[in-house]
Amino acid sequence: MVSRLDLVLVIGLYPGLSALEIARKAGKKKTSYGAVYQLLQKLKVEGLVNAGDEKYTIAQNQKAAALFRVVYFCFGNSVDYNRVISVKTAEFVKLGFEKGLIEGLPFDAKTVRGIVSVLSRHGFAVVESRKPFVCRIVYSKFLQKLVGYFEGKVTVACPQIADCIDEASLNSRLEKEFSAYRRAARELPSFDETGFIHSSLALEGNTLTLSETERLIRDNISPVSKPFKDCQEVLDYKKALDKFLHGAPINEEALLVFHRTAMNSLASGAGQVRGQNVRIRGNPDFKTPDYQELPSLLASFYESANKLSGEKKLSAVQLVETVAFLHNEFQRIHPFIDGNSRTSRAIFTKILVERGFPLIKIPVGFSGQYMGLTKLSQRRDDKKFALLMKLIVLENLKMASRKLEFE
């Protein structure tokens, strides 16, 4: 069944189509043409589309543009917009923004279950308890735009979730969930490598959706509408990960091989420690060390990584905290001209995978929080970053164990 949001997406992506052409683009047969036409007329009445000469375009007004932006964001990040973009979801998110914590069911149980299921799957919400119900909304610009579309302006009690999390409770839940995951690990499917690749590269601006990434990796089918560079980047990153995740210890040789493979498309500098000073584009507050300091900084980093490999009695919490520090440290050392962030994430997840964790991806709902504490940060804060990464690991464990609350 075609939805009004399906049509908004098609019209926004392919402006100037007729109703029949829109129906075809939406994957509908001629028998569905009548339903599509009726929805188009409703969208026209609502002021969301124009239909000059029976050719449809997104209306030139703020409301229509705002709706297309949130639909397109969902489409690009493989989020079900038909489930997320609704008045009830906006009300739920607004409540979480304003209160900081939702305690008790604000709607009937079935409605809350549906909302929380899709939000938590993508990292937009964290359920801390089912009985009694306690849920925290993870602030993001997308959710702010969603609420703004339906509810107008909203105040946000907790812009940075790391400032609001009870660390003792988080640590307890992480240990418990890791133990449950380990017990069930033999029955679980293989690691979600495609999800990891997509989430890591999306943070760097790669335009492939999750489904496009999956088809490219599984079937070697490139999306015709996407840049060749982005497709090659996916294949290079997968090739690098396949060698790195289950290969040698973390040392200079292994990281240079990883970087050379992952950044194969670089004009220069792939697999080479930089011999020049660099700045982070768009963030003058992120300070990178002088290139002449890199040998000693990297030697210290490798020593710390190797020391960790000998620590066999660390708890799950201690391990994630230590690896989060290494992630942040490598990114701050910034040894390469480009590709440091994706390498940092590969190091982080490699160490955890070797200790029995699943591949750790950054859910799209956490991406703004993650970027705000890494290369978009104004200052380094290892404690906040460790808190955030413990929460992200916890949510990954839930997903890997198929234990997302309310599913």
C-alpha cells in the first residue's frame, strides 16, 4: 500500500513526473493508479505539492521542504519513515526532550511499544527499564526537525546524553547485557559487517544507503545514482576490515596496511604516516600534533594497545572504557592525512570483537553525539566519550542479542 510519505519522497527525488510516472517510481502497478492519484490530490490540498500541467513537484514553502527533509533523512539512513514520522512519535520525542527522562507510559502500551521499537532500533531512544517504563530520548538534529514539523519549537533538557546518564546504572546494565550476549553467542547470526561499514562511512559523508551498501557487498551491484567514489570506498573498507579484524596485533605494520587498503582512492598518503601538519576541516578547535611528534606518540599508542592485549581479567566496563580511550587517543594523534576516524572505529571494534563483543556500529541516532565528542568537539573529554561509547556498546549488545526492548 502506497503512503503519502512514499509519494513525497518520490516527488522530491524525481520532480516533474506525472501521477502515473510517480506510481511507477513508487513500485506500484496500474491498478494502484487511482489510490496514488487520490493521495496526490490530498497532498496538493495540504499545500505540500504543486501540480502544474499535471507534473508534480514539492511545494515551495517551509512546511513542504521540512517534510521532505525528514523523509529523505529516513530514506538515506534506512529508517522506516512511515513509522517514525507521525504526530504521536513527535509528541513522545517532545516529552522526552523537555523532561529529559520519560517515566511511565504517556500513551497506551501498544502505541508506546510501536514508537519505542523503531526509535531504539536506530539509537534515537534508550530504554533504561521496562517495568516501570523509563526511557531517554537521544537528542539529534533530525528529531528536533521532526518535532518542529508537528509541534513547533521545543526546549531540550539534555542535549548531551553523556551529561545525563547514571554511570553506575549504565555499568551494571552493560555487564549484565554482555554476559547475556556471551551465553547466547553460539546461536546468534554472524557479525553485522555491512551495518558497521555503512554506519562508519556514513559518518564520513558516504551517500550509499544501508540497502545499497548491502547489495554492493553481497551482489556487487552498484547503485547507478551514486558516485563511483562512494561505491569504491565501501569495497575498499570491507577489504581492509576483512584483513584487519581477525589478523595481526595492533602495530604500525597492520595499521599501515589497513589504511592503505581502506583509503586506496586517496591521491596520495594512503598507508603513510603524514609528513605535514593538518587541520580538521570546519573545526579549528580540534588540535592535531605536529607531524614531527608522531613517531613518539604512535610508539606510546602501540605500547598501550599491546599492554591491553595482555590484560585478560578486565570486566566489560573496564575494557570498553580502555578501548574508548585508545579510540580517542588515535583520533587525536591523527597520524594520517585522511581516514583517521574510520581507522579509529576499526581499532575500537577490533579489540572488542577479539574479546567476544559483536561489531560495534554507531547507530544513526547517536551520530551527532559521537561526532560532537570526536572531530567536531571543542575540547577533548575522555570521560564523556567513554560514557557515550559504553552506552553505544550496550545498545549494540541489545541489538545483537535481539533483545531490543518491546520487540
